[in-house]
Amino acid sequence: MQENQKAESFKLVLNLSSGKKIFFLPHFIPATDAFIASEWTEKLSADRVHFDLLKEATQFVVKVFGNRFTVEEFLEGVHAWFLTSTIYSICLAIVGSIAEAVAIINAIDSKANSAKKRDRETERTVQSNRNDVRDI
């Protein structure tokens, strides 16, 4: 049973200045939070989400995670491009759509990791080009 619970847990990774921090959704989430999360999934599905709504949704996420991180830490720890998708996937997990939520988070992680890899490769190329110029 422990194995299944772990497989169905939703993991949030924040990339903070102090390093990566991992947080799991609590094992118990009140049904009232599920109703709120359901409303957020609808609001966050829009093509454009107003900044004030994102701030409000972020406060909800921090509350659901038991205030184990601050709004500022959440915003600093999530890549800007994936803020809406991250909050959306957390809300999906809260309403019980774990598989869909995990698929979104895994896609975000994959995109973020490939962007980091591209950045490292670009840095190596730039450094290599600098070395080539010095050799001339």
C-alpha cells in the first residue's frame, strides 16, 4: 500500500537559491479545497490569465501545501514560462486527476531540463569559440 501511495503522490520541485526543494501534497486535503481547486482549473484554462489571478492562485497553492514555503519562494522557484501550468497541474492533483497532473509536471520538468541542457551547450560553444579566437 505504501508503494501505491508514493506512486500517486504529487511532487512539486522548487528551484530556490538555496537549492532544489521537494514538496509533496498533503495526504489529506479538505473537500472545500477541492472545490476551490476545481474553480482554479477553469480560470487557469484561459488563453491569457491576468497577473492578479495568478497571485491569488499562488496564495491558494501555498495554503494547500501547508505554508511550507512562501508565495515569494514559490514564485522564485518556478520557471516563469511554466507558472500557470504548474499551478494548473497542482489544482488537477487536488481534484483527483493525479495522472493528468503528473503528466503535465513531467512535461514541464522535461522542457525545463532540456532548456538547461541547451543553455549549458550554448555556454560550452561560446567558451570554445572564445578559445578558438585566442588561438588566432
